[in-house]
Amino acid sequence: MNNLNTMIYPGRVSMRVFRVAMLVGVMTVPVSLPAFAQMMPGFKLNEGKQLTEEEIARNKANEDAARAARAKIPDAKVSSDPWATVRTEPAAKAPKAKTSAK
């Protein structure tokens, strides 16, 4: 019966083989992508580029300005707990598990 179908519809077998091949290919892509990602070369930013004196001075000024801006930020002293006024008692801490060394 199967031979009769292949004689009447010769493209059916090749289409079935094509479908199976496509299915196998589609199923292997997600498995192989992490391996390809590991083989890709990394980004090398500014490698081999020499900075001019002007760029060095600008970078240093930017770093100093950022450091000064961070120093101006006040320390967080107020609790940021929005439910602090709703609670009646402080949250209970979980007891530590006791381990005995024998």
C-alpha cells in the first residue's frame, strides 16, 4: 500500500523527509545557540587607542565631578518603610538554627 502511494504521489516522500529535516533543524537551534555565543569574540572597547592629553584631562575632570556629586548625596537616615505607621509591633526575626558539632 505504501509503495502504491509513492508511485501515485512521488512528492509525498520527499516532502515528508523535508519536514523531518526542518523539524530536527528547528529543534537543535535553541540547544546550540549558547555554544555559539561562547565562541563569539568579545567587544574590545578602546583597545590599542592612545588617549591624548586633552582626553585624559577631560576624563579626570569627569571622574572628579562625579566623585564630588556622590559626596553631596546625603546618607539615608530615615526609614523608607511605607507600612511603619500601620504595624503595631516590630517584625519578628526568624530564630537561627542551632547546629551542634559532634
